Amino acid sequence: MIIDVYPKQQQPLPNFQLFKDVQVRGVATPQPLGSYHAVQHIGGFTFTAPRSPDVRAIQAKLMTVHVTDAAGKPARFVPWFGALAHAIFFHVGTLDYFHTHVCAPGASGCTSLIAGSSVVGRSSAPGKLTIGILLPTAGTWKLFLQSKPNGRLVTVPYVLKAR
């Protein structure tokens, strides 16, 4: 279990993580990770991503996802926890994760920094989410893209390979 929270304070936030062992009954049954699907239909919306994004560790990458409603019209994003979308990446086989935001133009809190590289996720038009990707290591990552198109919370999974 990962809890992604920060203390309420004015000064710069320290880098920290909360850890707690969780006991779960039963036998774990491994589930297939799945594969990358550029077009996904979830919650009455169509999410269209690039066919094969070229993601590299510690190199900023922008990935644009177009979102349309059932009528094919661009979705309008409603802010959710301060952003128009949240992109949460989990590295397969480790506890590494990366959480970033897609914000409206002029909003703060959307810049991600790693090893001197930075990237900013933005949404400047209805139906368009540009995710700033900056993964710390190579390997397979599971991305959960969360947004509220037309006010409805939707989570879209993607499997990405970073070189």
C-alpha cells in the first residue's frame, strides 16, 4: 500500500514516504500485467494515446491523450484534488513510483524534476491531456491516469516500457 500525502506546511516539503505492513488473508494470485493499448473505452469515454510512446529513463517526455465522450465530442475536465488529471506510475517489481499532474494553463504544482531534467503536464483545450513523463529508472511501468471528464471520475491503465 502506498499513501501519497504531504504535511500541511509553508516551507519546502521534505522527501519522505510512509510505510506500514499490511496483513492480507488468503493466497496471492498473480494477475497478468496486461499490455499497452493506445485506444481505450472506459466509463463512456474514449481515451486515445500515441501508438507507441518512446519513453526513456530520466528524459522528459510529453504524452498527449485525447478524450472524447460517447458522442465523439471532446470531454471537459473538472479539477480534482487541484489538477485536471493525475498520472501515477508504478515500476513493476519494485516500490518505485512517480506521481505527476496535468494542470490548466497558469496553474502551479505541475512541474516534475529528476536529475536536472524537468517536465510540465498541461491541458490547454477540451479533450486534451498532455502528461509530463519523467521516470527515474528503465523497465516496465504501470500508469494509472485519473481524471474527471465531464465531471465523472475515470481511471485508465497503461503499461509503458522505459528504456
